[in-house]
Amino acid sequence: MATLQDVAIGLDLGGTKILAALISRDGETIREIESETSKQSKEDVSMSILNTINRLLENDKVDRNRIKGIGIASAGIIDSKKNIIKFANNLGLENFPIGSLLEQHYHLPVKLCNDANAAAIAEWIWGAGRGKENLIYITVSTGIGAGIISNGSLVTGIHDSAGEFGHTSIMHQGVLCKCGNRGCLERYASGTAIVNTASQRLLAGEKSALQKLLNEGLEITNQQIAIAAEEGDVFSINLLKEVGGFLGTGVNNLIHLFNTEVIVFGGGVMNMSPFILPSIKEAVRGYGIFHMAKDVAIEMTTLGKKGGVMGASGLFFTNEATEEELALSHVK
Amino acid sequence: MATLQDVAIGLDLGGTKILAALISRDGETIREIESETSKQSKEDVSMSILNTINRLLENDKVDRNRIKGIGIASAGIIDSKKNIIKFANNLGLENFPIGSLLEQHYHLPVKLCNDANAAAIAEWIWGAGRGKENLIYITVSTGIGAGIISNGSLVTGIHDSAGEFGHTSIMHQGVLCKCGNRGCLERYASGTAIVNTASQRLLAGEKSALQKLLNEGLEITNQQIAIAAEEGDVFSINLLKEVGGFLGTGVNNLIHLFNTEVIVFGGGVMNMSPFILPSIKEAVRGYGIFHMAKDVAIEMTTLGKKGGVMGASGLFFTNEATEEELALSHVK
């Protein structure tokens, strides 16, 4: 049966796959399609995207008139005003006019945002930040990023680059980061940093169940560290707690700058390592300015990997979007 | 002759004085009054404020119908929704209902914000951030604070406490701050911190023209350090450059989080110490993520001490205020 609610198409463009979904205003996934990202050329990427959306629309569950638009969450540097992917290394794209491509094919409005912002929007509309005016989504995986909702709006900055939380320094004149800055949080608390730190310490001879892997010539991974911690390996537990402490310092900075209500964590490292979150909370309760930190909810996402695609469609369901529609309807 | 422009009353409530002014939409100060802040009791403060505004209005230069409202910039913790000063230590106030007090007396709309936010609004409407959507005002005096305009809106957070830039940590597990956090920027780069560091180093015997003052039993002040630096004292020059480096780390964090266009500095320490700003710029050009940092304007305020009172009146002249008026006029 056709849904009577408004829906939007969400598209999550990742380095290895495209996730597309039809999402209703109340957050229900009506249909979803996953396909491989082709990285041969711009044309290949275009074809992959169009094929994925075409497959998504090959069904009669939704009245086409109820589709509000196509929202895209993309990695890399985007321009949401021009709807262009300016540069996405892991997609092999430069100045890719995804907005005009999709508008021409589907005659629907298109909106674009980066992936961390999409996840924040999903949390805002349907997740842990539902009904809140101030919310920050933080992803900790290979790198660290954030999507920030402040006073009921997405913080994008002048060139859609806001939220580079992984490249805020928590150590004046600390370790040099590949971004050119020193002491970046990402150098201390990302998946990459955790593995580097563990490997260095193990090579220096620190005691750990992980030494066995090293002796077998295997590389250390975040998953192995997480498993060792769960099995009681003190080395791994302490390392993950330390990481929580670094993240806690960064989170306090966010709380002090944004006076936020909710911090939601996602990303591979956070999902596989339950020892990190309690240490973040400890740092916030211990060092955050009391009247700003005491009531901040600090939680794991419940939307999982669907945050990106949901948030992409959510670009058509925020209050801001609703106001735009209202304004347009007045003009009509 | 009466002005034909809209005007608003701005009020800057400081610990030692009240500054009140009638400001026109184009930023002209039509009249201003300064008076001492009485700190005996709530009633005294109320009387001081009412007397100051009464004196401001004792003239025929402005058609009363053209006064849009009374904007207040206050130190301390405020509640801009309830128009209450929740706690202002240097005014001796707790839960002071300044909004209802002034509404009852003058039958005008009242808006309230904190002093750093007011200064940011003034820069946004009339100063270095004119016409920009993204701007951050930073004050460096006894403490360090910021007012943040992001995507064309003032960032207040849930309880009007956003912008605690002085209490962002640039040193994980660094010096303990009185706020409870560790490594706060304010511990390294505020006027208080500069004097502390100078005193410690001088007592440890470092060579400086300032040793003379210490030998005479005088206390070191920021002004003396600034003067010594201007006169070529290497100790003082290096100290102020170092402070610029600390501030630069903090500023890079702001640029990476907000992707801002303009950073404007004010406050006593910045005004008296011209050696600081070049070091901040050096840190930003040296360590900021290139595509986010390269075009950011970093400037001193040109509004001086009037930023607070101008921004307070400016609460009635922002685009947001204009939209509110438009909405109200539709309702009418």
C-alpha cells in the first residue's frame, strides 16, 4: 500500500558503497538499496548513482508526488550552495556537479551535505537529539569528525567545512598532524592513532595479550584491541580509557563553546570499544564547567550505519526545510 | 533635529559603570550617558539603571515612536528567554528580572545578551564582520571570552552560555583552572595569566627591564609588560609572542569548528599589546587547515569600548530581529 506520508530519497556516498533509501517524514525506511561505488571515472560514479536511484524507484509503494527531494550525504569537501562535490579523495571526484545531474534526471529538488552533518541531522530529527535545539554528533573511526546543530540550525560555516573536531588541538605544540596543525585530537584518539600508540608501546615491550599477535607477525587492529580489552587485557583497557580521556577534553571544549544539550557518538571505533564512552563521561563530569556540563546527555547513536542516509533524506524534514516550504507556499 | 531613522536603547551593565546610549539603525550614537553602578542592593541597581535611561531620554532628538526597544549587554550568566540576569558576581545580582523591570517602566520590548555576544553583534552589524554570516569576536582582558555568529545567527546554546572560549583546553591534563577544567586557554593567555607568568619568570631571575619594578617592590601589570615590549625588552616581547601562539592554537580550533570568515579581537590586553596579534596570525597561517584558514580576516575591533552598548541596541537591528518584526507585522 502506498504511504500517505511525505518521503525523501536519501543517498549516502561512501568510498566503497552507495546506500540509497526512501525515508518517510516519521523516519520509516520504505525501501533501501546498496551498491558498490564505481571509482573509474566521473561518468562511472554518475552511472552508479543513477542506477541505484532508478532501482530504488522501481516500486509502487510511493506516490511520486509525495517525494520531496533527493538528499545526499557525501564524504569530502562539498559546496552545499552550488550542490557540488568539490573534492572527495575516496570517491576520486573533483568538482562533481551532483546537484544538476540529479535535478536534470528526476526533476526533484536536491540538497547536499557532508556525512558527519547528515548523521547529526538524523540524530536531530529521529535520534538522541530529537526535539533539541543543540546537539553534536561525533564520529570516531579512522578519523574524527563532527556534525553540529546549534540553536536549531546546522553549523556549516562559510564553505561547508565546519565541524572539523578531529583537527582541534588539545595539545599546544603537540604532535604534528597531516593537516598541518599540531596536537590535533585525531593524532591521539582516532582509530589510526589508537593502533599507532598500541603498536609503539608493544614494540617497546609493554605487557599485553596483544604481544602474541605481534610475535605471529600480524598487524594490530582496533578490533583486536577492543576484543583484548573485553577479555580483561589491562594494557588495552588502559589504552582505551586514555583515548576516552583525550576525547573528553575535546568534548568539554565543544560543551564550553556550544553550550550543547546532547553529544551523540558513532563510528567504528566507538561501536567496537565500549571502554571509551565511560571515560569520556568521566572527563566531562570531572572537568566540564558544572552548570554547562552537568545536564549534557552523552550517548551512543541508536541509528547505526543508517545515520548518513537518514540524515540525507532528513535535509527535507528539518524545521528549516519546513519553513522554506512554507515560504515557498506563500509565494505560490 | 529629530532623526528619521529607527533607534534602540543600548545598555552595557558593567561591574563599575553603566553605559547607556541611543543608537540609530545605521550605528550613529545619538546620545550617551555613563553612570556608576551601584552595588548596594537589587533596588539600588534598579534605580541606577532607571535613572540612567531616564536621563538618556531627557531630550527631544528622537521621536519616542521610533525607539524599537531596549537591548542590554550584561556580564555574568543570563537567561535571554526569560530576560533575567541569573548571576552576575561583579554586579552583586542573582535572578534579577531586568526584562520585566524595564518593560513595565518604558512599555518597550527588552532583549538581553551577555557582553561578549553584544560585542560580536556590534561587529556583525557595524564593524569588521559587516555583511558576513560567520564571525567570532574574542575579548582578551582579565579573562578570555567570545561571541560567535555562525550561519547568520548568534550562537547562544541552551542556557546562553556558549562562547566560553577562555575555558577551552589547549593542553590536555594541563594547569588546573578555577572553572574545574585543565589546560584552559585562560590559564595561558589572559591578562591574569600573562602577569602570573611574567612574575614567576622574573622571580626566577630572568633578565628583563621589568626587574627594576620588582626591585622597587611594585607589582607587575599588563600595561608595564606592554610598555617594556614597545621599548624593546626582549623578555616582554617574547612573552607576548608566546601568548599570541597560545591564542593562535585556540583560534585555529575555532576556525576548524566554525569555518568562520572573520575573527575580531578586543579587550584591554589586546588593545595595549600590539605584539600579540601578529603572533596569532602567524599561528593561524602556519597551523590552520589551509582551505579553512587562508582567507580568514584576523583584526582588532574598531568599535573600542562602545562594542557592548552598540551590540545591545543592535539586538533590534539584526536580520533575525528584522524577520521577527516582519512576522509580527504579518500577524497584525
